[in-house]
Amino acid sequence: MDKKELINSGKVKSVFTTDNPDEVIIEFRDDMTAGDGARKEVMDNKGAYNAVISAKIFKVLEENGVATQFVDLPEPNVMIAKKLEMIPIEVIVRNIATGSLVRKYPIEEGTKLDPPLVQMDYKDDEYHDPMLNRSLIRALDIATDEEVDILIEKALKINEVLTKFFADAGIILVDYKVEFGKDKDGNILLGDEISPDGCRLWDSETLEMLDKELFREGKDNEVMAAYIEVYNRVIPDDEKVI
């Protein structure tokens, strides 16, 4: 399927139209960013590792009843996906307290959050992704109360599936963000990606980081080794393409 017109070029992915008006091509680039794009580097094959990991996760979620926009992965860094009208809300699920949660609130680092904490942020770099509540969501007119309930329900189902998926690979799913959109029929589907870019992943035994947090901390030389480690653990040998 040939790429046609560029729809959007984000910090790490580019989205193109295709011959099928109901599908798009998502190209995962090798860019690595932090601080709302203030810091940027290029890392070999980073896009491909994220795309393959995301595709695997989307397939696992589909098998467990979570509808996604994923259609196919014709190349390691290229995903064919259903065209969605994205909802500008990042849904963040936290299983262990760390990061901004412990910086902003009196919660001790490493506290297990049971039940998981669900947070919603407004996806807009200009405003630095501020936290939302239902009143703000209504005021911004970006989702109805019923749609917010659906987002939370789906995010928690994803958490249930992926916590086990990563645990089976010797990885703790600390927290992660997901984004959703509406297809042509108005159905809310999981979109974007789920990869080490948007998850905090810790080794189950050593608690070493296996995600983008390494880049945020300036450990650039360790980032790709961590991404490759995640890839090797969650992608079976007969499905490896990189």
C-alpha cells in the first residue's frame, strides 16, 4: 500500500493517507524526544522496535477483547491502521508511584497503587499536557461523561491484560499512557502506540529501567539496549523481523 498525502507529522511518527479512505499509514521514525520535543536525538532502528512491539501488543489486546486501530505491519517501521478521529486525552494508568506523581503529591516512591490510579491529561504540547477532570473535559467539549467512562474502562482492561503480558516476560508494567479515537462509525478504539516510549517498564528482578526514562535522565547510550531487551523478551523468535 503506497503512502499518499501527509496528514500529520508528530514528534516521532508521521501519518499518511492511503488508497483506502478508512485506513492510514503510520510511519514510526527513529526520533527520540523529551521535554515536549525540546530535546531530540535520532537512534538507529528505534522506530522499527517501537512499531513491532506496538503491533504485538495490539494483537494481544485484540485477542483479549480490546478493539484497536491496528490492521497490519507490512514493514518493521510501518503500520497500516484504521483511520481515527483522535480524542485529545492521554489516559495514564499507574500501578506503582513514581515520576511526576511523587514529585507533585505526598506519595512515597515505589508505592503499589491498588487499585491502579487512572489519570487523564489534555494532549496539547502548547499547554504542556495539563491534567484533566470531568468538569474540564466538559468545558473543553472534548468528550462526554459516557465517553470518559468508556476510556477509563478500556484503559483498565488494557492494564489487566498487559500487566500479565509483561510479567510473563519478566517485566513490571509500572505505568503507561494510551490514546483513543473514533472510527467512521463512532466506535472508540485504542490508537497511537504502546511501546517503551510511552510505558515505564522495570526488570522484575533488578528493577532496572527498560524504557524512555533512560533518555530523559540523559543515559542516551543505554536507551536502545533497553528497547532491544524489551523486544527480545516480548517478541517470539518466529515473529522477529529486526
